[in-house]
Amino acid sequence: MSVWVIGKREFASFFSTPVAYVFVAVFLVLSGILTFFFGDFYERGQADLLPFFNVNPWLYLFLVPAIAMRSWAEERKTGTVELLMTLPVSLGQVVLAKFLAAWSVLGLTLMLTFPLWLTAAYLGNPDHGIIVAAYIGSWLMGGAFLAIGMCMSALTKNQVVAFILAILVSFLFVVSGTAMVLDAFEPWANSLIIDTIASLSFLTHFSAMAKGVLALNDVVFFILVIATGLYASLVIIEQKKAE
């Protein structure tokens, strides 16, 4: 119940400022531009949303930190984090509630991309089950970006610093499985190290999800990233509280 109450407060707070509205508007505009003009949506001759889902990691990379940066940095800057600590709830519940509220905003934003889905249905006969699965996978990946962003927000009182740190750390997770990165390790690292680095890539795990395949290992990977990010946030906030 405490998580639900705090979560509702946090969700409402997103829309009490322009942050959520700007995030939603920019996400929808960029989604349309990248899907139709750079994703060869029409030229491919296929009724699916693969061009949209292929750009999701790059949209999340720059946009999700924008809604994550305020989660703890603003609380610490304004001093309201001390008020949160006096509430009859555990810090873990607060961390979870903040995450779920921001994740709900992200989910709502994804739902508002339904015109893309309608366009695909109008132009052909897409497999709607595949599209639903891809949306679920995208939401899970967005949660991973969000957990990283909230962890970075817990490190500092400055929202801009939190934003930049979130982009840098998320970028490492995105590109870790690319040929450019793996080729840099290949001359001196053994196959175990290379495989481990490749397995941390968001692109590697999301590539199948974008095509509607929700493999257990990919789902578990993003859930583990979310859990690790939230636990790290909890540890950092506890440490900052003791200072």
C-alpha cells in the first residue's frame, strides 16, 4: 500500500512540471521522424514496426535520463529527501515507488505511439502478437535504462550531472556488443571476456525482442539490470544519508 501511495504521488509530480509533457512530445515526434524517414518504413514493403523498435534503444539513451535525473537529485537538492526518510515506510519501498512511477510514464508514452501500429495495420496485415511482444520487450529495456538513470541521480544533487552520467553509463551498455567494441578487446582478451562483454549489450538482448521474440534469457537480463540498478540506488542513498 505504501508503494502505491508514494508511486501515485511521484506519478502526479511528473505531470505537475513540463518534464513529462516535453518527454512525451519529443519521444513521439522523434519516433515518427526516425521510423518513417530514416527507418525505410514504406520502402521495406513490410507491414511491421521493426523500424520503430530498432530506434528505441537510441531514443531511450538520450530521453530516459531526462525523466530519471530528477528522481533523487532534486530530492537531495531541495532537502525533501530527509522528509521521505521520516515517513513510516522503508527506503526500499520509496526507491521502488519512484521507479514504478517513472516506468509508468514510460509505458504511457509507448502506448501513445499506437498511431504507428494503426498505420502498419492500415498498410498491410501485421502479426499483432509480434508487435505486442515487441512493445513488452521495449518497455522492459526502457526500465533498464531508467534504473541506471535513477542510480546516477542518487549519486549527485545536480540534475545535469545525473543526466550526463546516465547517458554515459547507458551508452556503454548499448554499444558493448557492437563489432567496434569487441574488435578492440579481441587482440588481448580471451573468449570468455569477449563473450561477457557482448552479453551486457542492450542491443544484443533487444534485437530478438524487436522482432517479437521474448526469450527467457533476454527478459531475465533486463530484469536483473533493473534490480541491480535499484539496489545500487538504495545502497547509495543509504550511504549518503549516513554522511
